Amino acid sequence: MDIILLGTVASLFAGASTGIGALPVFFIKKLSKKFEDASLGFAAGVMLAASFFSLIIPGIDFGVSIYGSEELSLFIVLIGLILGAIVIWLVEEKAPHEHFVLGGNHNPEISNDKISKVWLFIIAITIHNLPEGLAVGVSFGGGDISNGMSLATGIGLQNIPEGLAVAFSLKAIGYNNKKAFFIATLTGLTEPVMGFLGVSIVTVFQHFLSIALGFAAGAMLYVISHEIIPESHSRGNETTATFGFIIGLIIMMTLDILLG
């Protein structure tokens, strides 16, 4: 029960970081496109490093300790990875949503179409948070607290620019600062729900850990490749987004090594 509580609280901390990211909505009127793309690149770098250092590699190591075979462990993690990518793809296909970066900026005449797109964008962010919460919960479920803490910290860091994007998107369609902040914070609260499910299932059924870690990694890798990187490169800020990506990867890798 201590591990389940700790995993749930850690995923809550990671998800609540969207609220930290939304705080500038009270002080800044508008974000630059370059900053938005750098933030997206940063988030992608954190998620990529987390997928390998906190999910795939620990999943293989744990599998070896359970099954006594590196080849079998690798196979199980890869099956989980493929399943994770397929599931998040199906979720995105069935749930109507808009991609991360919204076209156009702050038209004074707010159309119903623009309002709809912003809310679809918020749905996309919420969907995107599902595998992150699962990843944090599953990492704690394996009993490696330090690995879980480094992953929760990294996911929390990359949730900050997401909260920023949601808050300013809502502000652009006429929401006041308080409502924009509140809704942006709520988008991250799917993470503790998935974190609780992940840590509970894996704690009870230890043999699911390797495939669950692979599953979480696959879901995150799909989001990185299908959503974040293409969007961060869609407005002419490829170099800025790429350096944001590298910085995010370095920070997450450093956190994993120092904390793990």
C-alpha cells in the first residue's frame, strides 16, 4: 500500500505541474511562436529520454531477473511497446482532437470554429497525459523508488510547457486568467488516475511489469513522433525546437542518472 500511495502521489505531482506552467497567464499577455516550439521540443526530449532510461531499459532488466533470459525479456518489452503505440493511436483516432499548436494567433474576432479547436486541443493534451501517468505509476510498481522519482520529476518538467500552452490558448478565446489557469491545471489530473491504476496493477501482478513498462514507453514514443515533433517543426522554428529537444533529453538523462 505504501508503494501504491507513493506512486499515486508522485503522478499527482507530475500532473499538477501543468498548473505551474499555467501561472504566467497572470503576468504575460502573449507567447511567441518560437518559445512555444522550443517548449514542445523540450517536452519531446524529456519524454524520449524517459522512454528509454526509465521505462525500456528497466523493463528489460526486471524481465531478466524474473524470466532469467535477456532475449525473452526484450521480446516481452517490445510486445508491450507495440501494444502501447497501437492503443494510444486508437484512442487518438476515436477521440476528436486538434494537434498541439493552434494555427493563427489571437484573432480579435473569436469564431465558434476557433473555440472548438481550442477545446479539441485541450482534449489532445488530456489524452497525451494518459501514458505519462501510467508510466510514473508502473515505474513505482516495480519497487524502484529512485527510478520512479526521476521519471515523475522529468514528466513534471515537461508538463510545465503543456500547462502554459493550454492556459494561453484559453486566454486567446476570451477566458479570464483564473479560469484559464484552473482548466490548464485540470488537464494534468488524468495522470494521478492512470498512475494509481498503473502502480496498483503492477504491485499486485509483478509479472506484468516488463510489458507494462514497454506499453508506457510505446504510448509515449507514439505521442513524440506523431504529435509533438511534427508540430514543433511546423512553423519555421525547427532549429529552436531541436535545441529545446536536446536540452530536454539532457536534463531527463541527467535526472535519471543522478536520482536513479
